[in-house]
Amino acid sequence: MNGLSKRGHTKKTFDLLRVLEQGSTKPDAYIYSIVIDALCKDRILDAAISLFEEMKQKGIPPNVVTYSSLIDGLYGLCKEGKVEDAEEVMRHMIGKGVEPDVVSYNVIIDGYCLRGQMDRARRLFDTMIGKSIKPDIVSYNTLINGFCKNNKLDDAMDLFHEISRNGLEPSIVTYNIILQSLLEVGRIEFAQKFFAEMLSIALKPDLCTNRILLGGYFQNGLLEKAMSLFHELEVKREDTDIELYNILIDGLCKHGRFDKAHVIF
């Protein structure tokens, strides 16, 4: 069954499941998960959900692979821009008594964010809370990133402040998203305060943070700050990679510092 599934023979995989069901050795969660995964990869999500429900009715508890396959199916629809279809599938799941979890909601929220439909993304986020499904930090990061990418920084900041009120802690990813947005719109002073706040709660800058700061300093004409940061990282001999050097060389060239850029190269 696994071999047929991997070669794209979804119908044969499904037919073999029905043959197994008639025999003395009944399919287990592993076998059902193979078929559900094959159906999801072929975007036959109605059949996948029906089989998922059938499996539960037979007293076979779904495993992590089963749930992952359904979520991957939703991801696939969202990546293709078919977010409404993904949400319809989720409503279908609810109708069948399969309550989506926070990961499923995060997938569709991300789909709406990618399309710039922030009202719909926020509505779904609120729907999730209304169903007593607690958002995780990925939920917040996804929505905050959507607001930032769609030039709604004030909404992003409002949501950022909601994180601690709801008993969670911002991650380094949360800070990176907002730092990048602040630097892109030239709010240097606010970005500096925000970075200082991040350090005050013992969150260590990662490679992504350093790239964001270095690029932001150059973008806003702060060459000395950019070079100071770079030299500091050089001394520590950590959190530098080829991308960081690319940002540095690009920034120096754009500001006419070709000799310095060549030395760095």
C-alpha cells in the first residue's frame, strides 16, 4: 500500500484498503493513514475526511500521521491560493464531528495573510478563540507577520501586546517580524527601544535578527551603527554567514564605500 501510494496510485491504494477490510486481518491506524495521506496529496479531501470519520467510527484512533496528512492537505490548498476551499474543508470536518485544532486554524489564517485578506484572517483568529481553541505563539506570529507585510503596523503592535495578556510569551520570531517592519518604515528610535525590550527579557538575537538590524541600519543611512554591529559580531565569531556578508557588502556599495566593501569581500 505504501509503495502504491508513493507511486501515485491512489485509487489502487484505496481499493486495496477495501480488500483488506473484507479479510481476517483488519487495517490499523497506520494503513488508514497511508490511504488518507494519498487522498490528501491528490486533493481528494472529501474522501480523506470521510475515511477519517469512518476510521473513528470503527474505534481506530487516528495517530499523528493521520492528522498531519489532513493538515498537509489544507496547506496544499492554501499554497495554491484556494484558501476558501481550505476553509470549506475545515467546515466539512466540523460538520463530520472532527474539530480542527490550532494547527489547522493556523494554516488557513496563514493562507489569508498570504493573500492580503487580513480581515478574514483576523475573523478566523477570533473564531478560533470563540471556540475555546487557545492560539499559540505561531498563531500570533502568523497574524502579526500578515499585518506587517500588508502595512498595518499599528494592528501588528496591538496584537503583539495581546500576547502577554493571553498568558504567552513573544518568541524571537515575533520580535524579528516587528523589528524588520519598523526598520523598513524608518521608525529607527522605536526599533531601538523594541530591540532593547527584547534584550531585557533575555531573548538572544539570532542570525535573522542580526541580518534585519544590519540591513535596516544601511537602509536608513546609519553606516556607523551597521559597521559597529558587524565588528561586534566578528569579535564574537558567531551568528555570521554568507548572507550577512552579502548584506554588508551591498550596503557599503550602495553608499559608495567601494574600498571598504572590497576589503570585506
